[in-house]
Amino acid sequence: MDAAPTQAMVEPKKLKVVELRAELRRRGLAADGLKAVLVDRLQAALDEEEFGLGAPSPAPEPAAEPAAAAPPPPEPAGGI
């Protein structure tokens, strides 16, 4: 039994430029450049899909600032 190719089985180095561009467009990625650039870009996308590499982690919540502002500096003594 032959299994249908899956995303994990895509080997960017074996694809033709036309196929590389199609795979990149399918993922919403830029499809311009030389074959080596396309291969690297697709491989990075595949790694991210498979292992979650390069995916941005959620940003930590910023520390809450105190609601009260610092008191104003005292006025000089001996006014008018």
C-alpha cells in the first residue's frame, strides 16, 4: 500500500521551482527568489508546521503600573 504524500513527506530539495513556488503560495509565503532560497523558505515552513519551531510565543503580560502617580515635589518655603 502506498500512502498519499503528506506535508511531512514533502522534500523541498527534490521539488522543481514551479512546485516549490506552489507550496510556498499555498502557505501564504513569498514565492520569489532562486531555488536555494525557495528550498530554505519551504523547509523552514515545514519545520515550523511539524515542530512548532520559529512560531512566536505569546508575549508575557506587561506588569501593571501603580494607579497612583508619584506625589509632586514640595513647593519652596518662603513664598511671596
